[in-house]
Amino acid sequence: MSELIKLTGVQKYYGDYHALRDINLTIDQGEFFSLLGPSGCGKTTLLRTIAGFEGVSSGTVMIAGRDMADVPPNLRPTNMVFQSYAIFPHLSVAENVAFGLRKSGMSKADKATAVDEALTMVGLAGYGARAAHALSGGQRQRVALARALILKPKVLLLDEPLSALDKKMREHMQVELIRLQRAVGITFILVTHDQEEALVMSDRIAVMFEGEIGQLADPETLYRRPNSRRVAEFIGKMNFINGTASATDEGAKVLVPGLGKCTIPAEQFPQGVTTGEVAIGIRPETLAILFEGDKAPRHEAEAVVDEVVYYGDMTYYDVRVSEVEKPLTIAMKNLIGRPVLDVGAKTRIAWDERSLVVF
């Protein structure tokens, strides 16, 4: 992939408030890129600096090799889909989609063809004459996408476009956006606070905290090898156990209270191998409850079920393990024939040192 967007040393102040702190970032042509973080972390501000709706206090924003310092939003090769969609209720679907072409100089016939192509692209062929106010939330979102895509931008900017949808529609539109991005082949930049949404949709994710990028990586790396406890706590669920480590030539010997001793390679210490007190992270799905007939695990420990939360396809257990201060959360798939344990049940749990991340 070729580089399309490059941000170098981008700083943004609002008076004394430091909204963006030395952002250095490159985004490739055709990439589905996400800015992920809690409210107020600067992700929307960063998106708006790329769009040109916010100027930078210092640093440069380059798009397609051109410095955007003096380029207004309407002349940048970008288009934005806002959280509110900004659909005009008094216009038809076709009129909404064609709105950006009003100064294009295109003939009426060419505009109609472009509108039909854009609506087909987002799965709304034949909806042109429909009143915009009569659309569902998911349909309004598609109209907003069509209106942005009809201008054929190099970059489509998406500011939490799915947040107003219900869970089922949001999951459906995640798949639709992935399909659409692959079909049109342009760069998508998504702002979201939803970790699952970012993991599902993105080629790469920048996790932001307080105006800075905490980690930039592909979804699997972010989830399996977070570079800090802060990122680990923000991306999905993770159990933390206080333990002790003793450095070796290739990693460290680690004592995990309640679970036992193990040797962990240096690659599982994202902040570097250390000796002394450490925090040991382990994802709920990498722990397992052992049922009758299960094969002997790599490591196991005794536990007591403290809480049970049933989700249909999954059951989440909180279990208490001797010497571990807080209950550990375990995610188990509800397979045919596998029982759901009751609170207070004694059980055994399995674990593997290859799943641990040590901070």
C-alpha cells in the first residue's frame, strides 16, 4: 500500500487545553483505519483536523503528498459522514444524495446516473424518490454514505456513524461498511469509542488517551499484545493478578499466585522484562473451566464459582481462586452437552502461560 495521509508533530490547543499532543501518523491508500478511545481523548478532534474543520496549532497534515495547511475543507480530497447523518428531511433520498453535486456543472442526466450508482453502491437502489423523513435509522445512514461517496473522495471520514443504531442493526452495518470499503477501495477513517466495532472493522487501530496515541497496531496485536496496562484494560476484558518475576536470559520466571510458577519469554513483557512485582494479564477466553472428560491441561487450579452470567452463546463465570485477591472472569462457549455451573460450584480451571501478558 502507498502512503496517503501523513501527520507530523500535530499539536492542537484550545486556550490552555492541550487537545492533541505531538501526533505522528501515516495512513495508507485503501486502508480501513480507526481512531479508538474514551470520550474526550481527542479522536474526533484529530478526524476534524484531517477534514480541515479544525486547524492545527503546530505540525503538518499531508494528504496525497500535499500540505493541507491552507486548504479549506471543501477543497480537500475528503468527505465526512457525521454522527447525526445530517439528512435533509424535506428532500427526497435522491435530492439528498445529489446535494454535493449542485455546483459540479454536471448535466441533469449525469447527476441522475451518479445518484443511481451511489444508491446501488450502498444497497438502496430504487429508493431515490422516497421521502428522507420516512427512512429507518439504517437507511438514513446509507443515504449519508451515498451522499459522501458520490463526490468520489480519496478519504471517507466516519465520525461514530453507527452509534445511533440498535445493536442488531449496528452489527449488520459493520459488515456492510467493510464490504463497501473493499468495493470502492478508498481509505476509510473511523472514529469510535466501541472496542468491538474497531476490532471487527479495522486494518489498523490507533488507541488514544488524553490527546496521545497509546498504541497503533492491527486488531490482533492490540488484543493479544497490548503495549501497556492502560491499553489492555481498554481493549476488551482482561483479568489482572499481582505476581513476582525473576529475569532470565530469555525472559523471566514468574510466580502467579493461586495458579503457580511458569517461565514467560521476553515477547510477553511489552514494557520490557523486569524483576520484582508485576501485573499479570490474562483474557477471560484464555482461561477455561474443566468439565468431566476434558483432556489434562497444561496448568490447572481449583476454583469456586462466584457469579454466573448467561448470554446464550456464551457464559461468563467469575471464579474465586485461593491466593488471588479478586475473582477471575472466564468466558466459556455453550457447547451442546456442556452444563452451566451454579454459583458455589467447585471446579477446576485451566490456563496456559502463553496467554499471559506481564506489565
